Amino acid sequence: MSDLMKMVGEGIRHFRKLRGLSQEELANKAEIHETYIGKLERAEKVCSVVVLAKITKALNLSMVEFFNYVQPVSGEKSESTLAEIVDRLRGKSENEQKRVLKVIDVMLDDPLN
């Protein structure tokens, strides 16, 4: 499957977990079959824009918010490092992301740097 569909699947999983929803709960809210959510998250299926709109609506997100997370726009070279950091954190659990954020806070507050 394409890299874009992998990123879309990871985005769906990220926001679903962030909202504390199971695949079944998200599927019910989006009015689509629950096994389809799992296949999208694993990038086993390609979805239409209509289906993605249903999913983002069920997640209380706009399509713009969703795609800003999935594929952030980077116009400057200085943003490439930030984009790499975001890419590495994408798909990690919320707890893992919070641990990384704590490390960043410590590093930025370190008077030696």
C-alpha cells in the first residue's frame, strides 16, 4: 500500500486512541463497518474522501486538521528536522509521546545548552 495510506491509517489510529475510542465505537460513529477501520489503520484498504470525511467528523476533526497531522507542510529547510521528529513520533502511543515531551522540556531548560 502507498506511504500516504500508511500515514492516513496511522493518523486514524492516533486520533481514535487519543479520543479513547475502540475501532467498533469509531465505526459506529462514522457509520461504516468496524472491520474497515482496522483495515484502514493497517493500510490494507484505500478509502474514499467521503469515507475519510465520515471518519474525521466522527473524530471531531476537520479534514485540514487531520491532514496537517498526517502530512505536515514544511516549506523551509529548517523545518525538515521538525518534520522528522514528528514523523518519528507518529504512530507512537500517547504515553510514549508524553515521555519524549518531558525529555525535550528537560533539554530545553538545561542551563548547559
